[in-house]
Amino acid sequence: MPEAPHWKFQKIIKPMFDTPIQPLLLQGRLLTCENDQVIEDGILEIENGKIKAVAASHEFGARAEQAQPTGATLMPGLINSHAHLAWDGIHDLAQQSIYDTPEISAYKSAGNMLLSLRAGITTVRDLGMHQTNLYAKQAVEQGIFPGPRILACGAAIVQTGGHTYWACREASGPDEMRRAVREQVRGGADLIKIMASHDLNEFTDEELFAVIDEAHRNGLPITAHATFDSVINRVVQAGVDCVEHGGSMSDETIALLVERGIPIVTTFAPLVMQSQAELARAYDVPEWKIEERQKAVASGERFAGLVKAAQAGVMIGFGTDSGSPVVQHNVVAPEMQFMIDLGLKRDAYDALRSATSVAATINRLDQQLGRLKAGYLADVIVVDGQPDQQISDIERIQMTYRAGRPML
């Protein structure tokens, strides 16, 4: 394993935010996110930040009388596998990235962590805006500020002048690619992200090999922004562990994804939200873009490759690209509903699993998170309604627990 970041060696006398963990016995309708399991009248027992027991109420015997009735659905906390905490979803991305001071980026990250928790998101995979996510991660882990669990990439790595270079760590040549990876590792990154395409494939073959090899040498997974067939095929052949966004794909590329078990984190929320004319205009989205988004949403042709990939067995995870224009960090249901509408997910419960058990697998946390299961961390949300029947109910969060701590 790489050397820990410097802040891991700091002595912490007492966290600033130190919400006590109390034993809990909660009664409600349980979605375990193990396949399609629903326990209509169940009890969830939490102790020392972990799930101690999950069962039907009658299995608890006399202890069931001690349970706190919620009258709600209890399920695992959500995992947003593609987010940008330092972007606010309101202002121009390039302007924020170039002109926001580190101090204002920290405030935005803090505010967006609260929005995430209130939306039931207990884990955020932050894919970069400079290296601000590393400091957000430190703030949460040291108890400086309450927030979701953060999986941080540090700065995304891009070829010099490449896609969104103004928010990334630019590098040229194999040696500089390796140095860029090592900088993120030194800062405490959990994964590495590369920007492998815009209109064209980016990176030379030597650069692509070097950045992937260096990530793996340091024991970190690497994910790639890849939005069309040739780049998706190329990065999977080169050895990435995940694809961000996805796009048009040939049968050959889909077969390669299946063969290597490479997942895709789709990010439909920007397109879906920007296609809503009245809302988009309130965010100063230009008319040409609104029209373009509306056509894409209506036709579905743009997403045929993703649908075929899902049908072939490619794992599809939930990510909203939160922080992008019109996509604030509490946007959840529109992403899931579009997955269902396209046929990437069979139904509402299937969509919920894309942000729980499936997302935990993608992020290599499936032995700790993503299910209501004894021994797992008690990342739990209390939802007013039945989100497995009506996906919009996922917006009705009553309480969020992260590792047994109430976060609202």
C-alpha cells in the first residue's frame, strides 16, 4: 500500500462534530437490496455503527416491542459514484474551476456534502475539480465537518490542453503521467481518474499505458471518462477498471466489457435536467442546448449502446455528475427514472440497487456497504414511502445514518 497522506498522522484530541452512536432498534419496511428482498414488517438492529440484525418483526419475539416504529421504508444509504462536490450545479464549470478560490471551493464542498446527506447519499465518489476532494475527505474523516463517506480521485489527469484541462492535472509524456498519479496518491486518493476523450481519443498509447500502470502499481483502481466506442474499447483494452458516462458502443466493445467485467457509471442527470426548458432557462442554459437535450431525451437513439450493454450483462452503476449545470447534489430520482425509462434497469428496485449493492461492488466496498446485512456498516436511510414501487419516493428522506450516526 502507498504511504498514507500527511494528515493521517495528525493527533486528533476530539472531533469537532462528534455525534454519539446509539444502539438502535428500528421497525419498518425493509429493502435489504439483496436481490429483490423486501421485509414488509421488519426490524433493523444497529450497534456500534454496524448492522447487528435484520429480520422480520416476529423473529425478534418480545424484543420487537422495544423497536422504534418508523412507518417508513428503511434501506441502505445511497452511493453516488460520479460527483463533483466543489461544483455547485449553478455556475459555469470553467469559471468555477478557474476563478473560485480554495476557500470558496471548500465552502461549496461543505454545502454540497450537506445536500448529499439530506438526499440519502452516504457515500460520494468525487471525480475531481482540482484536488479539493482530498480536503473534503480529510474534513469528514477528522470530524471537522459532517459529510458522506468520500472516495476521492484527487485531480483528474488529462493530457496538456485536454478535455476540461482547467479543472484537472495536466501532464504530457509517460514520465509526467506517472508523476501526476503519484501526486494524487501522496494526497490520499482512493482511485485515479483520467479524461480519455472529448471529441477525439486523448493520450498517446505510451501515456495511457503509463497512467494505468502507475495507478495499479500503487494499488488503486483507475476510471476513465470515455464517451464513444473507440475510446471505450481503447481504455478497456489498456486496463482501466471502470468507464464513466459511456456512449455508443459496438458489439465488439460490449463483448470486451462483459469479458473483463468492466462496469459503466452512467450520468444521465445533466441531460435530463437540462432538457426541462423552464428549469434550464432559470440556470441560463442556452436555447440551442435545451433543444439538443430535448431531442436526445425524446429519441433515445443516443443511448442504444448503453441499453445493449446492460442487456448483455455489463454492470451499470448510479452516478449523477452532480455539480454539472442544473444538477445539484440532491438530484437522485431523475437519474434513476431515466435508467428505468431507457430499459437499463428493470424497475424501481433495480434502479435503487444501482446506487446501493451494485455501486458498492463497483467501488470495491461490497463487503461493507450497499446492503442491510448483519456485519455491514450501518449506512441506512429512512424513506417516507415505497421507493421500490414509486421511484420518486426516494426524494422523501426522513433520516440518514452513516455508520450508525444520525447525520440530519
